Amino acid sequence: MKVESRVPETHRLRHAVAFHDRSEDQVRRAVALARAAVGRGERLALAVPPAVESAVREALGDKDFVALTVPHGANGGSGQTTAALRARELRALVQGGGTHTGVTVLSAHDPGLDGVDGGYWTELDAALNVALGDLPVDLVCLYPGFPLHLEVLEGARVNHPLLVEGDGFRDNPSHRCPVEVLRDRDPSTPLVLGPPDVVHRYNSWQLHEVRAMVAQLAPALGFDPVRSEDLVLAVNEVATNAVEHGSPQAEIHLWATSGGLVCEVHDSGDLHEPLPGLVAPHPADPRGRGVWIARQLCDLLHVWRDGRGTHVRLHATP
């Protein structure tokens, strides 16, 4: 798999928020922003609920736009997983920009992805600030002024460097850096799975055993030879990080499912960077690319910490 790490940039990410009063206002503002972006000759991408996308499609007529992949959401993934997916899609969009003068992305809050407290959106926007930081993209997020969960509003206020004002942006005095935002909130943990099919403790001298287990499972789950190699590489990168930077011994859990392989790696070390592997590594950097590579090769990769240490869950489909 070819992984592109850099793109030419005319400006860096501009991440702005626009607040609305109700769903009708959300649609109205999305349509106005979409028309303005197309009128400026920009490529338009949407990450919005179906009703908003339909309204934009009707308003633009024959004007083309890109519908970004539906995220895993709070119930099947995490904000950081969605941000990594967005980065892959938008990096490809920027590189294939053609005659367009720029790229505008419209994102709109979907309460169906709130989860138990709305924390999905706080993690998503913080992760987008990291994952898209070097991309020449304008990302405008539409959020309700009165959401069901206060966390949604508070996260939107602190995660966006810019506020939409009229036809332009202004600085947001409430903005904070992603690390500060995420360190002040409880860690986002994925849904608990049932008992794993495989549990294996290992150290740095036993990484070959981890690779062998994954290589043996992959064909039985429907992975072709190329995808199997991707899966072994991704698990090996995460497993190696655990024993090199976490603790001398780590533990790997594997679940063989109808939807592919789920893997968790657990070590007793501390996690200093709450969003590892979201920034594209520079080609000259000799290290620091393990989690980045794994994110590119997996459908889901989520990192979290608790009192027992650092944990990584990845999910790959054939």
C-alpha cells in the first residue's frame, strides 16, 4: 500500500465553527456555505447528516461535490478514527484538485453520533486539528447552540480556532490546543468486547510470535495475501510500540469476527500524546511512524489510557 505523507500547501487548515438555533437553520446555513464555496470555484466536500446533504444537492443542481465516508461514530469507532479517515480522503482530494482554487469541507453535527455524553465530537474536532493541520483546507463545522449534551457545545467552543462571521472568519478567543482539550476530559474508551479468542503475552524478543499468529489467522478470515501483509504490518507496528515505549512486557488480544480481525494491545506504560499517529511523518524522520502506518492500513485504530496503562484497538476488514 502506498502511503503519501506530504502535499503541497497554499495555506494550512482553517477550522471554523458556525452555531445554529435549530435543524432548519442548520440546513439553511449549510446550503449558503455550499453555494458560496462553489461560487468561489472551490472543490466542495460534505460530512453532514443525510437531510442536510439532500438539501445541498438540491440547491446546487448539477454542481458536483464529494460526500465523505460516513464515520464509524460513537458506537463503532471514535473521533480519532474518523479524523484519520478524513485525513486520508482529503489528502487525496487536495492532491487531485484539478482546476479548483481550493477545498471547502462542510461538517454538521449529527446527534445520532453523540454516544452517552457527546464526547465523540470533542475528540473528533481536536483530532481534526492535528490530522488536517498541514492540509490547505477550509473546514466549517455547523453545531447547535443548544445541544442535548453540554459537552458538544463546550467542545465546539474550544476546538475551533475560527468563528464564522458573515462571509468570512474571525479568531475565536476560546480556542485551545488539542492536547489541552483532551487532557482535561476523561479518556474516550471503546465499547467493551466479549472474551478474546486469543490472549498472548510477549516481549520484544517474541514479536515474531505475534506476527505469526496474525499471519495464520488472516487467510481464514478472508484476507487475501496483500491485505494479510498489511494486517501483519499494522499489528506488528502497534505491538512493537508497546514494548519499545510502553513496558517490557505487553499483551495482545485477538477476536476473529465475521467482519475481519479485531486486535487490542495493552501495556502498562503512560500515554503522553493523546492523539498519536495522526500527523503524517516527514520522509526524513527515522522513527515515529508506527502508529501512523497502522492507521493507514486499518479501518479503525483507537488509542486510550487508564489507570492500568495504554491500550490500542485496531479493526481491519478483508
